[in-house]
Amino acid sequence: MRSTRHRGSSLIEVMLAVTLMAVTALGLIAGQLWTARATALLPHGEASVGESSGVSAARVTWTALRDMPRADDVIDKPESCGGADVPAGSSCVALAFAK
């Protein structure tokens, strides 16, 4: 006689596994697309993603526009971009994600 108590639980496990794989694949594709678009849209744009000690960081740098204030013109200058030195005349955005 079959146990009806666990009916459908393996289907849910398979659905969760497929969902996790799809989300991971979409994340990888989005990361590659983001890197390609940053390079194409920003003047001398460069995008990078790295991981260290359980923290992932995404960084985008580009040549600052002449009519826009540069990072050095800010009253409260923020810390360097993700711990990296940014050349003069460049702007940067960094995001960090902890696991």
C-alpha cells in the first residue's frame, strides 16, 4: 500500500530545482548582457563582477562627461569604488552583495 502522506512532494522538489536552475541561468545571462551593454553605452565603459570572502561586488567605471561634476568635485567624497583606484576623470558605481 502506498503512503499518501508524501504524494506530490517529489514533484515540488523537482519544480523547485528547475526554478533555481532557471533563476541562476537568467542571472548569468543578465550579468553578461549588463557587461556588454555597459561597454557599448558608456564612454570607455568597463564593467566587472568579482567575489571575495563571501561578498560579491559589481563595478562599472566610465569616462566622466565634461559638463558633469566629477567624483572629485563632491563635497563629501565617497570611498574609492569598491576598493579600486579609479583614474582621474572617471566616474564609478559599485554594488556589493553578501551571501
